[in-house]
Amino acid sequence: MQTASTYLTVLLAIDRYIAVYWPFAVKNVCTKTRAHCAALGVVAFASLYNIPRWIEMETRKQCEEISPANLINSSASLYYEYYVIVPSPLRQNSDYKKYYTFWAYFFVLNFIPFASLSFFNCSIFLAVINLTI
């Protein structure tokens, strides 16, 4: 969800940028169909980007014996089962941690959105300031 919400915010900034810089073309460029396609593209990109996160953890079944001292009938043995979540071999891979968990996260969820939002919003701000002067 974080990826999709970040890039939907960037799409909104692009929409406002187009509205400020090309006010007469905005009705032809920013249509409902294009907005739906762009939002669908963001959801598809976010889903593809996050596929590795869905498989980096796995569930394992654990089985333990209850000690006979805690049982009424000490000759019987009793086992109980429970599930634990553990890192998968993918999550333990050092290259995965370095390139996907750190670098891809930095560029895809921090640098690119921040640079895009900075550019579009500063451009909009400067255009509005120039109009009012």
C-alpha cells in the first residue's frame, strides 16, 4: 500500500502541474479514462514491486512435548503444535537485503517520489508566484 499511495500522490502532483502549465489542454489531457489507466498502472507497478515482500517470510509448524511432570497421568506424553513466522532463504540472502531491501526501497519509495514531488510542486509554486506579481 505504501508504494501505491506514494505514486498516486505523484500522479496528483502531475495532474496539478498540467492544470497550471497547460490550462487550455487540461480537459483533453486529464480525462477520466486516463486517470483510471494511470491509477491502474500504479497499482500494477506497486503489486509487481512488492511481490518479493510477500515471499520473504514463511510459516513453519512447530511441535513440542509437554513435560510429564505437568501432567496428571505422568505416563502419558502430550504434544502441542503451533506456527511460527520465520524469514525465508530469500530474506536471508545478503544480495537481496542489499539491493532490494535497501537500494530499491531507497530509489523507488524515497528518491524518485521526493524528486518528482519537489520538481512538480516547486514548478507550480513558481508559476503561481509569477502570475500574482
